[in-house]
Amino acid sequence: PKYNGSPRKWVEFWGLYESMIHKRNIDKCIKLYHLRSHLEGEAAQSIANLGNSAEDYDLAIQTLHNLFGDPKRVAHKIRADLIQYSITE
């Protein structure tokens, strides 16, 4: 699946990506290629400036986890979305 940065979709995306790509014995450069091909929007932008090395893959994973998988940030984002939704309704 594609992942765009939605806090509600992170766990689902990461679970699938982790089992299909991350845990496999594949060169990290290829893993990074697959990761990039499944990101769009804010998620893609968050790692856009990284190169294609094994270290960049590790940094990409850490960045995505910090931005989209941190429970406090996710809760904050969901609350902000709910507030915004209630204001526009």
C-alpha cells in the first residue's frame, strides 16, 4: 500500500512493509527503493533529501518512525484533526 503520512494508517502500513520488505534479507539500497515507491505526500517529503546508501535506509526508517509512529505525536495529530474537523462542521 501507499503511505501518505496519515497517523491512522501508520501501524497498518508499517506492519505490511516490515513483514514484506524490512525483515527480509535484501540489500538495504533495494529496501530503500521499495520504501520510496510506497510513500507519497508528507511521508515521501520527509525522506526526500536522503541518498541511497544503507545508512540512508536506516535513517529513513528512523525518521518515519519518529514522525509518524511515535504514539504521542500520533495522538496529538489525531486530536488536532478532530478539532479541525469539528470547526469545519
